[in-house]
Amino acid sequence: MNGFDWNAAGDVLPLVLRGFEVTLLATVLGTLVAAVLGLAVAVAGRAPSRFVTVPVRAVMEFIRSTPLLVQLVGAAAFFTSVEPLTIGIVVLGIHYAAYTSEVYRAGIDGVPKGQWEACRALSLSPRRTWQAVVLPQAVRKVLPALGNYAISMFKETPFLAVITVQEMVFEARRYGADHFAYTEAFTLAGLVFLVASYPTSLLMRKLEKRLGH
């Protein structure tokens, strides 16, 4: 085949867009898991007991030290009765929680010590201190970084194809194999990634400037 086949591109576009829906779902739900779990890990990391902090840090270090692809394949091999998409979402969320927890930790550490002391002087409970004083400030500071991790997760969703999740790259590769039109299929998949991620990147930059980063 010489050049770019526009007929093949027209045929593969609906498949790529169908895969984009799966990609977007995995990204949104995976980001929610990463955001919530990462925050829980960051708070647990400040627990007074080493019986809590040491295991939590060990697990997070293990996750950061192993590739996402290995984690996906391992989880799929172990949880054979679970839907691949569910496995992909959970693994993506846990993998990125290991990184978002560090972002949250930096945000929490950035809260001035005087405010912690003021909360103790006012006899605020630990729960009230976290909810009303610490977390609102910490989360505001780290929102751009969390957004950047969401974009990174979006661009790593093609790894889900390895465990048969029918996202964009899976659909593009399947069409390319069936019709020998890899160029058209992967070009369109790449363009969809670009169109979806670039405006979000610009939004994150504006958010960083607005928050004074």
C-alpha cells in the first residue's frame, strides 16, 4: 500500500472512537482510585505507629519499583475471574496512588507548622484539624500535579491492551492485523490521544499559574 488510505481511515475511525470510550472510562475511574487511595496513603504515612507507616511505605515502594505492565499481567493472571477492564482500572489506580501519595505528602508538609500548633491550641480534634485546616490547603496546592498524573495515566492506558481490554490501541491493532492497515489505524489512535490530552495539558498549565505554582 502506497500513501495513506483514507478509506481505511474512515473504516477504522468508529472503532478507535469506541476504544476511546473505554480509554476515557479507565482513565477517569483510575484517576479517582489514585486520588482517594493516594490521599489515604499520605495520611496513613503520618500515623504515630510504625506498625502502620512501615508496611504502607514498603508497599508503595514496591509498586513504584515495578513496571505497570508487570503489575497488569500479574494481576490478570492472579484474578482470572475478574473482568480485564476492572483489573486495569484498579491496577492503574493503585499504581498511580503510589505517586499521588507523594504529591499529597508534599502538600501536607507545606502547611505551616504554626497552623498545626494553632489547631492544638484551639483543642481541635485530629479529624477536624485534617478536614478544616490541613487538607483544604494541601489539596489546593497539589491539584496541578494530580492533573498531570491523570494525563500520564491517560497516555499509559494502551498497556491495558496486553490484558485484552478493548481500548484504542487494542482496536487499532486488531483492525491493522485484519486489514493490513496499521498506518491508518495507529495514526488515528495517536491523533485522538493528542486531541484529548493536549487541551488538558494547557488547562493544567493555566491552573498552575492561577494557583501560583
